[in-house]
Amino acid sequence: MRARARKRRPRKRHVQVELDYRRDKNGQHRGGARRNAGRKPQGVRAGSPHKVRPEVNPRHPQHVTLRVVADVGWLRRMDAYRAVRGALARVLANHHAFRIVHISIQGTHVHVLCEASDKDRLARGIQGFQIAAAKALNRAVSKRSTKRRTGKVFADRYHVESISSVRQVRHALAYVLNNWRRHREDSGRVGLFDVRVDPFSSGAVYEGWRASIETWTWPADYEPPPVSRPQTWLLAEGWKRAKPIGAFEVPGPRQAALTVKHQPAT
């Protein structure tokens, strides 16, 4: 007799399931937090850590610091200043929810006091300024050298600090506008108005100096940086409730103001 055919049991169908990995700040699946994971800081002086940016209160101005890579060279020269002025003009024309109110160009970095309606507008505004400035600075560096320069200009991420009080906005204004004194760039009588104001800053258009700027002699051939009028209360009116800023104050590590001993005769 033929053996009875053995009935096969139906095979269970396997269903592929998604593994429960953690999601990162961008909503993507990653391996989760672990030692030495993530992108490493770039440059000699690393920028802000790669974490989720905090939300931006539209009533609070933002103090942003941007550092450039070493081979861009010294920023406190007229060709670099004109490049940054052009970038400021593009931001002023194209970004209406983001405003750069004050700026200070130092040798290796740029300080910016700005306003934005939210976190995304701040990021897009700073990014737009960086792109425009990078293109113009690369052209300026190429003209002064024998080799055409392209590529990265600003190092790593920018650092941002929110300003939420009258005291903070006073310190931020003094720190940004008088930052050249902190770096001792005020020697050699290179400033405006008898060395009172840094020519590589928006100090010439600031109205809150302790001495009235209307009595100072305006240089005929000087073009100040094109900055926006402030719309936050702190930058528009709040600073008036604080102690006026002296043109010869030197901001320290904690933004404390000291007085320069060498003041020109008035």
C-alpha cells in the first residue's frame, strides 16, 4: 500500500517590524546616545555645540558671534569691511522678519546684535548673512592674493545668546560696540571722532553714547554699515533706562566696563 501523504502544516508568515531605535533631534532613527558619538567640533576654537537651538522670543534681541577660518585673513581691512557691508545690505533687502541692528567686525570674528520673529527666521537670517559675506570675502581675498579662494569662510556653528533685560542689553551694546578696545585695536588713532568710535562697527549710528554724537565731526568719506532700525522694546527704548555707554569703556570678560586711561583732549 502506498503510504498516506503527510499533510503539511501551513508556514507562519513573518511580519517585518521596525526596531525601536531612538530618534535624534531631526526625527531620524539613530543608535542613541553613546560615548564619543556625534560630529566633532571643528576648528581651533570650536563653535556652539551641535544641539537643538532654543526657541527665540521675538521680544528678546540675540547676540550672535561668528568666527572665520584662519586662511580668510584679518577682517579689519577695508576690502573685508566693504564685503561685510554688501552682505548687510542684502540681508536688509531680503529678510524682513530678521534684522541686524548692530555689528562689530574684529580681526577673526564678527559680533552681531539682531532681532528675529522665531528660531527659524534667526537661523535663515544668519545663514543668509553668512552666505553673502562668504562670497564677498572670498572675492576680496582672491583679489589681494595670487590664488583664487573658494569654500568655507565661517568656522563651525555660530554662538547665540538671548538678551532679556535692560541690564543685559546695556552690557551687550557696550560689548559689541566697544569690542575693539577689549582686543586693543584702538591704538594708533585709527578710530572715528578722535578715536571715540570703532570704524569697523555700527557705533557711528548708535544714539546712546554718553556724549552727544551730534557734536562730533563726521568723516566725509566714511560709509557706516547698513543696519536695521530696532523693533524690540529692549533695543529701541529699553537701553535708555540704563547707564549711558561711554565711548572709552573697555568691556571685560564679564562685559564689565572700565575706563581707558588715554583719552584724547576734547
